[in-house]
Amino acid sequence: MEPFSSNTIVQKRVFTLPHLELESGETLTDINIGYECYGTLNEKKDNAVFIAHYFSGTSHAAGRYAESDVEPGYWDTIIGSGKAIDTDRFFVIAADCIANLNTGNPQVVTTGPKSINPKTGTAYGSSFPTVRLTDTVRAHYSLCRSLGIEKLHAVCGPSMGSMQALEWAALFGDRVKRVFGAIGGGLAIEPYLISLLDQWVMPLRLNRDEGLVASLELVTINALSPNWAHNMFKRRPFAITEALREVARTRAAIADADSFLRLADAVRNFSVRENAKNISAKILWIPCRSDSLIFPEFAERGVAEMKALGLNVELEWLETDGGHLDGLSQLAQLAPTIRRFLE
């Protein structure tokens, strides 16, 4: 098999879960989850690494769907042959979440508000049940078991993905050996971040169509930093307005407002404090110094709480000035730390 590289063509696969009882008490049926794999699962099936994606992300963590793709997956700089998450050694699985935001992307497979409710024959829309990150994690666990994988060498993810990684470790205890979270906070959502999420969804509550563009504009600027804005627009300060609006319009063209609301609600209710005692995994936490979304002090408090509970956690800082999104694009500079942790 050819070594996995940025130019490797990856195949989107689909897993169907017949039913899932949600934390809300409701039940979802015929749940479709899109996923992709990189590397080879060994005979013992003990070399699997699961990748959980960020709020507006998808399963596309590495490689390309077609040679014509402008860019590879979002974590391609650290996933691949000889990279930090080495596909010569590990079998990497990345999956779309329930109620994935990007329903207009033909490569995204998810069950969410845009899906057909089998009871009515029409799209769920705003009637789609409340979901939590734990619901997505349980669906992903069923996906892994369908591949014959009972234990994971590691669960990794940035931002909302780091929350899911902790959910994995809290829900499944000794079935998860390691957790690597990038640009994450702690064991529970911070009050200030709840307020930011409230601001994200406010435009949607006022107007679904134009509101989605405004909401995604807020997501984008929060994920960047003042230094990024200064460096990009210092000679044309008002150009930032149209630049952010254009990015938001592009993202809104494939996004769904009801899915945005469901995901925002899932994140604002994140907490593993009650189940933290079940975590036995070693943890690597890599926040970003310039993060203006999940602020550095959130990570500092989070790591302190983990250590106070006796968890085995290592803290390493991403010393960049671009903000939250550097946790997607700049992690290769910490590749030796990630590689050592996984090995």
C-alpha cells in the first residue's frame, strides 16, 4: 500500500445505526454517519486512533476526495505517513457528528434536522430532538465496534473535538488509552463561552437565512485573533468587514440553521465532571496562547482541575498569534510532542 500523503484519495464511507437512545430520553432511528479511514487496522485491532472534529468541521481530517481538491483535510499536516499521527503505525478513523452543520456538502453524511423523519415522511426541521456530544460519541463508538474495534489507542480532536475526546474517556473508561485535545478548555463549558454561543445563535433566532450568515461571521472572527486582523488588514482596516462577510456567505451556502442551533446547544451543555472519575486515559492538552474563543485561562483552569482529580495530563502550549484556528493549521510545529505522546 502506498504511504498516506496529502495527495492520497480518500473514500467517504457510511455507517448506519438502527437506533440510538439519546440523553434526552428520545430515540433516533436509522442514523447515518459518514466516516473515512487512513492507514491499516492491524490483526489485534489495537492500533486505532479516532479523530473527532470541531464545531463547523467534518470527518475530512486528511487526504483529498479528488485530485482537483484545492486543499486536503483540516489536520493533514499532522495525519499521514511519518507525521505526528503516523498512518504507517495507526489506523485513523474520522467521522461526521450527529446534526453536522454542513448538510449542503455532498461529502457530509449525517442525521440531523435536514434528515427525513421516518414517522412523518418529511424533514425533522426544528422538531429534531435535542442532542448532546455524548450522543454523538455513543454513535461513533458503535461505528468503531462495527469495524471490530473494542478499544482505542487514542481519541484526538480540536476544539469541540477535544470535548468529544474527553467524553469518550469518561464514558468508556479503560477502552480509551490516550486523549489528545487541541485548542480545548477543560472538563466543562466555561460561563463566558456559553455567552459567546448565545451571541452566535441570536441572529438565527431573528432571521434564519441572513441570520446564518451573521452567525457564521461571528464564528469566524471569534476563531481568529486581533493580531491576525492587524496583520491582514492594517493598511485597509475596513476591508475586514467584507472579507468576513464573504467567508460567512460561502460557509452558509452549505450550512443548515437548525443544525447550527442543535450543535451550539450540545456544546453549551458540555460537561464530564460527573464522570471524570472514570477517566483512566493519559491526556495531552495543547491550547493556543492567542486563542480568543477558548481563552488560555480556560485551558489553565481545566488542566489544573484535571490534575486536582488525579488525572494524568500533560500541558503543551501552541505559541502562535493567529488565534483559535491555529489549532487546525499550526500543530505540525508540535509534531514531536504529539508523536511521543502517542507512542
